[in-house]
Amino acid sequence: MKGSSTHMYVTALAFSLLLMSTGCSIVQERTNSPMTSVEQLLLTQAIERGLGDLALPLPVGTTVALKAYGFTPDKEFARRLVEGWFLDQGYRLKPTDIAPVTVRMIIHALGTERGESFFGIPPISSSLFFPAALPELAIYRMAGQRGVARYQLEIADAKTGELIHRSPVIEGSVFMNQYTVLLWFTFQRTDLVGAPSL
């Protein structure tokens, strides 16, 4: 009887060790910068995507000065991206005290959103009988990120301050979803151009 309980204990211990050694874990993003490279790409392409069909009632070659306003600390970078679009369209950029036209970029929202769906066994750690840890066992997991940019462009006469044109709300979004199915199978869906592979 004693040998039977010892045998069961050894079998249970071996099975636990087998589970721990064959468990599947999801690679988590780590960064020393304020944003991961994926988040930076999502924001950049969200801003650029909003400019895709934009048309402004300004003759090509008009000299403009661009200012950006918003709650986000990334408004200066967003302004630089939009300046690049103006140059591509044939406009000229000058400082605000020289340009006859001022363009105000009013940023309503600029950021990334995260969402996650999970079905499985979460990571388990125990020190009740002996130190042990069981990694996460994901039957299904989806970790998604979306970059969102929403802004307007206001065109005004630099001397009089008179409003010439206010664009409709410009919005762009880009997503990247990573999936894990049955512990081992991982894949991603995204409309991010040049997305890093898993």
C-alpha cells in the first residue's frame, strides 16, 4: 500500500514537471522607450492614412505655415508628418511671420488602444508544497493594438486671422492583432505596412 502511494506521488510529480516543461508562453513586448516600435508605426501610419483623400482649396505653390495643437505630447511629430504631405502636394513651407497662410492642425485624438481576449489557463505559481510555476496555457488568445489619429486642418489668413477653410474631421486607423490557438499556433492579422513578423 505504501509503495502504491509513493508510485502515485512520483507519477503526479513527473506529470507536473512534464506540463511545466511543455507549456506554451506568449512572448510579451518589452521596451525601454516610452512606446514600442509597433506603437510608433501604428501612430505614424494612422496619421498618414487620414491624409489619403484630403483636398484643400489652396492653389498649388501657396506658401503656408503649419502649427499643431492638441493634448498629446506627440503633436510636434504629427505636425512634421503633415508638413511632409504639404510638400508632396506642391505647397511651400515658411515660418509663421513670413507665410501669408496659416494652417492649424487641431488634434482631437492621437494614440494607441489595446484589447485582449483569452480562453485557457492563466499562469499559476504555488509555494504551498514546493516552489513551482505553471506557464500560461492558451487555447485561444487575441492581443490587439490599434493606432488612431483624428484631427482637423483650419486654414486662415495670416494677417487678418480670417478663417478661409476648415476641413472635415480627418481620421485614420491601423490595427495589428496577434493570435495564439491551441497553445502553439501563432499568427497575426494587420493592415500595418511593414509590420514586424512574430
